[in-house]
Amino acid sequence: MIAEAGHYALVLALALALIQSTVPIAGARWGDVALMNVARSTALAQLLFAAISFTALVSLHVTSDFSVVNVYENSHSLKPLIYKITGVWGNHEGSMLLWVSILALFGGLVAAFGNNLPLSLRAHVLAVQAWIASAFYLFILITSNPFLRIANPPIEGRDLNPVLQDIGLAVHPPMLYLGYVGFSISFSFAVAALLEGRIDAAWARWVRPWTLVAWIFLTLGIAMGSYWAYYELGWGGWWFWDPVENASLMPWLAGTALLHSAVVMEKRNALKVWTILLSILTFSLSLLGTFLVRSGVLTSVHAFATDPTRGVFILLILCIFIGGSLSLYAWRASALKQGGLFAPISREGALVLNNLFLTTACATVFIGTLYPLALEVLTGDKISVGAPFFNLTFAPLFVPLMVAVPFGPLLAWKRGDLLGAAQRLTAAGVMALIAIALLWAWTYGGSTLAPLAIGLAVFVIAGAFTDLAERTGLFRVPLGTALRRARGLPRATWGSAFAHAGVGIALIGIVCETTWNSEHISTMRPGDVAKVAGYELKLDDMVQRKGPNFREMIARFTVDLDGQKLSVMTPSKRNFTTRESSTTEAALLTRGASQLYISLGDATADGAIAVRIYHKPLVLLIWWGPVLMAFGGMLSLSDRRLRVGAPKPARALRGLQAAE
Amino acid sequence: MTRKQRRLTMIGGSLAVLAVAAALVLNAMRDSIVFFSTPSMVAEKHISAGKRFRLGGLVQPGSLQRGDNLAVSFSVADGSATLPVSYKGILPDLFREGQGVVAEGALDASGTFRADTVLAKHDETYMPKDVADALKKQGHWKDDYGKKPSASAAPQPTQGAMR
Amino acid sequence: MTLWFVFALMTVAAIFAVLWPLSRRARPQSGGSEAAVYKDQLAEIDRDVAADLIAPSEADAARVEISRRLLAAVDDQRDPTVQSNVRLRRLAAVSALIGLPVVAVAFYLSLGSPQLGDFPLAGRARVADATQSLGSLVAQVEAHLEQNPTDGRGWNVLAPVLARLGRFDEAVRAYRNSITYNGDSAERRSDLGEALAGAAGGVVTSEAKAEFERAIALSADDPKANYFLGLAAEQDGRNADAASIWRGLLAKAPADAPWRPLVQAALVRVGGPAVPALPDSAMAAAKDMNDTDRGAMIRGMVDRLATRLKQNGNDVEGWLRLVRAYMVMGDRDKAASAVTDARQAVANNAERLRQLNEGLKNLGLDG
């Protein structure tokens, strides 16, 4: 009954989405308040049914009901409970159900907390949201239904793949989805604005929190995915420019651009048409990411061609939504009124520059990701566009962007004073120069680029704090006054300073890891000592151990620094006999922001073992940076200005009750 | 500045950035794109020594030899040709004789493929896609390699008839 | 019954969600407006000036700009004509009352399986016992081996069962484990090779071939390995090699070996001197005939098979044999028409149709 109830709830959600996608538009067209309000109650009800459906699937996985094909194929009664739950979205059908559930969640949130929106705008936004939802409900029900049954259920499920039983892999897809799907809201707002034919500064303020939420989750999701690859794959690599990663990076770049252009729109009523386009592009790239990952195009163009139902369906959704919204844009955008004026050198100008570089960088990633696919379809030639391509195109575009970052917040709106901003950044510039000089002296004869890049990063971080210091008048006014001003500073200002500093911190991590990473690969016997970056690692012994369903060889290393014993590291290699697969469990030793990283290779016949040891200086900064960015985003989200006309609790509560 | 001049500045700046980006992309495309080959394609095309490419195929069973200090050599075959490969380093977890592999590197003067990377990112059911496609093209694979046989698949005519 | 009750409840809730706002009295302008945002922006500027965050001149400029927007927003009020459109509302209500359940039920009945209850594992462990299917036994053995992977005997039992069930990938793994824990033998190697070939859809891949070669190295006379090596040669297009391998196999085989007919049939396929599916006596007779007579005899047998199948078309194996025979005789047109006939004959039985397509695929005719 659980399975069937979940299935029926999904069907009902589709039916509700169909009503939600039509009735409110008619209401807005003929000015009927009640019809427009249908959007809200149906969005909440749709959330309820999507949640029932998803909960049903989770409980089917937990109870190992193998009469459900999805559970039979992707679960096993011996899996630990946590992986039974995370296994729900470890497969295609379940992950698509999670996708629509998150879509319904965002729709429900707009319905519940969108009291500050004009009625017709809210009706339009929710209707557009329901178009997307209907398309994906249909996709799930027709091509990837997770609730199909087997009449004679088998006694055991088929999947117990050890590689997938990892907590990092389990948590980051939902994060990424929250990001991807979150951008559907700004898309819906953009399409709604085009449908209504009116857009102004207030629009930007209404969209901003939703864009921020999506951006925060996407930032964290990407960072987590990268850290997972770093510790789990045993290579110590943290970014591979793999198409799946690029699929998440592209919406992030476009979304970051969107956040910045929305600021211009909110403050100056300018860049309106561009902001709308960015909203559409960001979500289109999210859809493209879903298509790339879900259609099988990446695994093999042949796999796509032999079982095309799913791929073609998603491609169809992609074409309808991207093509449709862009045509609507081409048709209606010229009708939108022009906004405020500004000089090229001004805060607006700086943000335009930011947008220009971010979107161009996004375009290069787009080309690098899709060019091989296009070439293979057209000519049959197979090429791989790897890290060198992206390093050669992406990095040169990011350098000028980083140089410009500290200037932006210091320029005034409308007409800025570049010289004045430069003067105020003198301290930051001097700090950067000192950093470069020190590093140059210290790593004399080494890389020339690395100190420059770190100098740039220091400049960005110091620039972010210069901005704060300038606004609070730190060092100019008495400390007490400065503190008082700091308290009065809008949280969004704090947020952007932290986010910008986060970019600099991540850059330091990236440069240090790639330049001064020391690597030691050799075969070692018990008693052997390896010296890496001043650390002495002695292989004490190797022990065999038996786990629940694997055998494990653990190597124990004693780590010494300057003759002092620091710690013991135990990397291991697990053999899952029944599945004839092995996994490498790397051992990490964190020292400040740096890490020692050991992973094991194959054992040789004479008792030696291949060992890979890395010392990765300041590697953790690569992930602390994005975390700081996300923190900045959250500060900005908590800004009181974003809660203009926020719903009074009593009214929101009534809205919720309505749906039940 | 008039509105028009401002707009021209803006458009000019955008075009400049786009032009730079296009130049970067084209430049990178020329230098950093690697083609994919199988051993028989290598034999046909006479790829010159030192040119980087990706080699894909099956690891010839019995060809894996481990030397001193993590040096490994093995042969990659695609049914009609084989190519010796040498590599120094730790092979990925899923590297096995008889399984698909993709290696990146270049040929040396003696015709041995010197790999600097052996790709690891495929699991037990997932064949590196380039390898699967290439083998399929040559008719060594009838069914999609990655497809799991369903539990109820009928036994093949060649099966179960012996003993 | 409970299930339908739950469905009804859910449907009512969904309909209610649509009807509820329709039934409410319209409160004009219950949403927010641009004006609220601009008023707030003005207040914010005042705050910033008070906190000394922006200069008074900047503040004035910003105030002017925002006021202008505020005026425009008040002028251009949204939803100027709030009205209630009774006809539209009625239409919406009808679509909720009728359209929603119809869409939901139509979709659900075509996709769902309301007759099936839940089968959580915990509830099933008790009932399963005497009536256990092969599948559940396999699952139990697998679970046992998951815990005790070194139990060689278990792998020995499991592997052939998996192969027979068509779960070749798992069978391959099981045979490998069996070799690891029971030791190497020609028999196990050739079984492994057979499973590998099965996993590749009947194609003897180079990987499978390697296993058969190892089996031969262990015991040169292993019949299965020899048979499959012949098959590999045939699949590579080396028919002469295949024939010589199989002929050698037959020469050494005991007269009553159960697999003789299979090898003989294979020999015929590559142009050897035997005939498929012929009883020994007929074979002996055929040996003495000249080519024309032998051709006539084969055709006679094939025709008899065709007639039988026309009367009773349920025999999938028969159809496959017929198609194969036409192909061996080089009569592609007849083979094609036999395929069409076969499809028609079994069209109303999904399981047989699948078997047929599967078999045809193995003959190299795409299903």
C-alpha cells in the first residue's frame, strides 16, 4: 500500500501542477483574485503530495520492499540503514523524484512566504514553476517511474556496491539539486516578468533571496563534491574538469553573475534586460546539467542512441524550456523600459565587468564541455578536452576579474572615482606586494607565477577588509564610533566582504596545492622510511583485518617531524571478495590547513607495497574559501532589507493550513 | 559622455573581452586537445612519436609485468592489434587484465606507448566509453557492454549444452 | 479496500486545495506591491545617513531617484480592475472536480498495480520456507557468501545456478572466486569462459578465449574449452580452423558423449560434413548420398518442420531452428519470412516473443 499510495500521490501532484500552470494565468489575465490565489494553495498541496511520494519511496527502501523494481535493483537487505536511505537518490529514478520534490519545495516556499509579492506576479511565478514541474512529473511517470512493481518479488536486492557506500557521495547530490533547482525560481520570476511585460527595481529585490539560497547550496554542493573526490578517489586530485563537474560549475558561474547584476537592478533600476536573460540562462544551464548527467550522453553517445526514450524526453524538455523562454525573451525584452544611467567607471560599471568576465568564463567551460560531444555526433572523431584546455582559458579570464574585485565595492554608484578607490586600496596593494616579495625570496628559483597569484589573492582579501574599514571609518574615527557603525552596516555588506575574501582564500589554497605539492611514490617494506616535505613517515607494519563484508589490509605509518613523533596514519585497501572490487581508503593527517595524504597501491609478492604519499600545503583553504563564500551568502540572506513586507506569522500559518 | 558614447564604450569593452576569450579558446584547442585512438588506429595512422593521445583498449591478459620501483608494462589490445605500454606509478584500483583501460601519453622512438596517466574513473560495470564504442565499431561487442543482463534473460543457445 | 479509501481521501484533499481559494471572498490587493519596496528603500537611506554610512549629497540623489520610482509605481498600480469572473471560476471548479480525478485515475490505472500489497522483507521472512523459489535460495547462498567469502564449496554450488539463470556477470564473479578458493582446474576455467561468453551475449570475447586457452593448457582434451575455441574461431570468420578444432574434438570423443550432436551441428554451420538435428541413422544415410540427394533430404526435413510449426506455432525453439536452417542453406528470403511468421505466431504471448527476439538476436538477426 505504501508503494501504491506514493505512486498515486505522484500522479495527483501532476494533476495539481497542470491546474496550477493554467488557472492562475487566466486569473491574472482577467484580474480575478480568487483564481490567482489558486496558485498558492495548489503549490502547497503539490508540495504535500510530492513529499508523500518521496517519503513513500524512502520507506520502501528502508523496509527493503523488493516488490518495487527500483528497490530491487538498487538496494540490498544487508546495506546499512543510512545507505538504504541515501540509496534512494543514488539511482536515476530516485534522484529524479528528489529533483521534483525539491522543485515542489521551492514552489511551496514561494507560496508560503511570497506575501510581499504583488498578486499577479506571484500567480505568474507559481504558474511557470508548475510548467516545469508538470514536465518533470510526466518525465518521471512515463520514462523513469520509481514505483513500478514486480508481481513475484525476489527475496534479495541486487545492489551492494561498496564504492557507492560513502557518506560524501550520499550528501552532496541533494545539495547540488537544491542549488540547481533553486535557480528555477529566478527563472520563473524572469518568465513571469516577461509575461506581465513589466519589470522594475522591486523585482530584483524579490528575486534576490531565492537566487541567494540557490547559490549558497550550489556553492556548498560543489565544494563537497570536490572534497569527496579528493579523499575518496585516492589520487589527491580535487577538480578534474570532468563534464559532470563542469555541469555544476556552469550554473554557478552564471548564478554568481546573476547575483551581481540583480544588485545593479535593485539599486539603480538598470541592466534589467540583461538580468532577465541571466536568470533564464542560469536555469537553462542547470537543466543542461541535469540532461548531461541523466541522459547517458556522457557515458556513451551510443548508450544514448540505443535507449533514447529518457534522453530524448529530457532533450525535449530542454528545448521547450530553453527555446521557449529565449523566444519569449526575444519577443518581449525590447518592450521593457530602459533603466538608470551610469558612467563606465562606477559601481555599476564594475558589476558589468564582473558579469562580462563571469559569463565569458562560463562560455569557455560550456565550449570545452560540449565541443567533444558535438564533434563526436558530427564527425565521429573522439577527442578529450582535459584540464590543460580549461587552465589555459579559464585562468586568464579569472585574473583580471580578481584584480577588479576589490575596486568594485569602493566605487560610488552612478559615477565613480577610480583614482580615489585606488588610493584607498594602497594599503591592500602594499600588503600584496610584501607577500609577493617575501614569497619570492623564500622560494627563490622556484615558480614565478605562484607568488604573483598569491599576491593577487592577498590583494583580494585585503581589499575586502579595506571595504569594511572604509565604511566603518576604522582608523579614522574613534574605535567606539567605528564599532557602532559596523553594527549599523547592512548585513549584505558584511556578506559580500566575506564572500570576496572567500574567493581569495580559495585561490591561495589552489595555488599552494598545485605549486608546492610534494609527492612521493614508491614501493615500501615494513621498516622503510619516506621523507616528504620535512616529515618522516616510517612504515611500521601491515595488518590484515576482516570487516563485515570485506578483507582489509591496513598499513601503519608513524609520522615524525624533526625527530618528534606526531601521529600514526593508517591507510588501507579493502577487498570486497564477493564483488571482486577493491577500494582505497586514504589516510589524511591535518596540520593547520595543510594535509599529509597517504594512499596504498598494490602489494607485491615479496611483501612490499606501493605507496603514494602527498604533502599538500594549505590544501584545506580550497574548501574553506567556498564555505566562507556560502557564509557570506547566508549573512546577506539574513539582511533585514530582504524581508521587506515579510509575511506576518499568523497569515502564513493560515496559508499552510489551507493546503492540508 | 552622451548616452550613446557610454553604450559604445560598454559594447567595445565587451567585444574586446569576448575577442580575448575566443583567442584563448582557439589557442587552447590547438594545443591541449588529445585525440583518442585504439591500437589498430595507431597502426593505421602512423602517429608520430611524441604526439600526445589517449590510447584505449583491453589489457592483454598475461601481459602485465611489474618492474623495479613501480615501473609497469602491459599491452593494450583491441582484437586486431596490440601496443606495448609502459607506465611508472600506481595503477588504479580497477585496473585488471582483460578489462578496458584508457591511458594518456605518447609513443616513444621504439614504438612503445609511454603513459603518464592511466585512467581510473570507471567501475566494474562501466567500460570507458571510448573503448566500448571503438570495440563495438569493430564488431567485437554485440551487446552494449555496460548493460547488465537482466535476471530473467534466456540462456543463450551456446549455453548449458555441455556436460 | 483501505487503499482505495486512502486514494479517495488524497483526491478529496487535492480537489479541496483548488476549490478553497475559489470559495473565498476576494480581498482586493491582498498581495504586496512595488511601493512597499521603494518606501523601505527610502527608510533605509535615512538609516544609512543617520549611521553616517553615506554622504548627505549621495543620499539626496538616491532619494530623488527612488521617489521617482515610487511615484511611477503608485501611478502604474497593478491589478487595477479587480473583479470576479464567475464563469471562469466555475470553469476552474469544474476542472478541479472532474478533470483532476480523471487525469489522476487515468494515469494511475495505466501505470500502477493497485492489486499488489506491500512486501517488506521483514514480513516475508516468516512465510518463505517450503515454497521458496530458486531465486530466494540463490539469495540466501549469496548472503551466506557475503559473510564468508572464503567458502569455496558455496561458490561451486552458486556459480552454475547463476549461469543457468542468465545472471552471467555474477556467475563470472562466482567462478573466479571458486577458482581462487578451490584451486584451478580445466573444468572451472572453461565454465568461467562460458559465463564470460554468456555475459557478452554469446560472443566469445578475447577475455573468454583466454580462459578457454588456460583450460586447454591444464587439460588439452577438455571438451567444453575445445568447443568454445572452435566457436571463437567461427566468430572471427576462420571457419576452417573452427571445423578442424571440432573435428579433432569429435575424433577423440567417446561415442556416447551427450554433446556429440551439438558439435556436429556446429560443424555443419561452418560447412563441415554433418547435418543439424539428424538422428544417427539419417546421418549415416546422408553420408552415403551425393550432394543433390543430401540437399533434397535436408530440404525435406526443413519443410516438415515448417509444416509442423504452421499448425502449432508455440514452439519458439522450433522457429529458431527453422530460421537457422534457412540461413545455413543460404536462403535469406525464406529465413526472413520465417521470422515474420514466427513473430505472428507468438505475438500474443509476451514471454515467448521475448525469447524469440532474444534467440533471433543471437542468430545475428536483429530483434
